[in-house]
Amino acid sequence: MSQPINNIADLRNEIARLQIVKAEQEAAIKEHFSSPSAIIGTVMSGFGGDKGKGSFFKADDIVSLISRFVLPFALNKTIFRKSNFIIKAIVGMLSQSASGFINEKSVASVWGKLKSIIPQKWTAKKSGKPVDYGIPPLSETY
């Protein structure tokens, strides 16, 4: 609003200008939420990328953001269930600072190690003798 509104004509011009601005902003918002991939891209742009530009959260990725909430909650509900308020507050602060070490790469590496260990144990239990589903020995086809 560059100039003050003095009469009804100025007021009508300002209303028309604001309606045009509103229509432009609505078009931009509809473009951001036009398809599911656009919605996911818009939401994920708030989590990652440049920290100073357009980030809703200052976390490195979605895994570290979730671990900031889940880790203190899980510790306070399981291990420190009957602790007092001060212990729970200290655990909350320490686990939130420790959750900075939990990121997508560390979770992926632990998952890869578990995946490589588990199939080896399952294949070791299987016997090496093949199963023969051929003709039974006492059948009438002899």
C-alpha cells in the first residue's frame, strides 16, 4: 500500500488490487498442491536442503527429526518408567542431543548389517539334501 486511501475510488482500486494479489497467491498454492508428488515435494522441501532458505525444521533429515521425539518418549516409557521428574527431564535432554547422531545414513547402515546377518542364519539351518518329488517307489507306473 503505497498511498493512503482518501476517497471511495481509491478504496475500490485497492480492493481490486488485493483481489488480484489473492488470485495470484491462490494459483501459486494450487500449483504447489496439484498432485501427490507436488505435495510430497513441498512438504519435504521444508525438511531438507539449505538450512537458511525455506526450511521449516533445522534437522538434517526426517529420521533425525522423528528420533528427537521418539527416543525420549521411548526411554521415559520403558526404562525410566518409575523415575522422578528431574531424571526424566535429564534423560529427555540427553536423548535429544544424542538423537543428533541418528540420521538416515546410520539407520541405513544398521539395517544393512542386520539384513546381511539374518539371511545367513536362516540359510545355515536349511539342509543341503534336495527333496525329490519324482515317482513314488510303490506306484503302479513300474
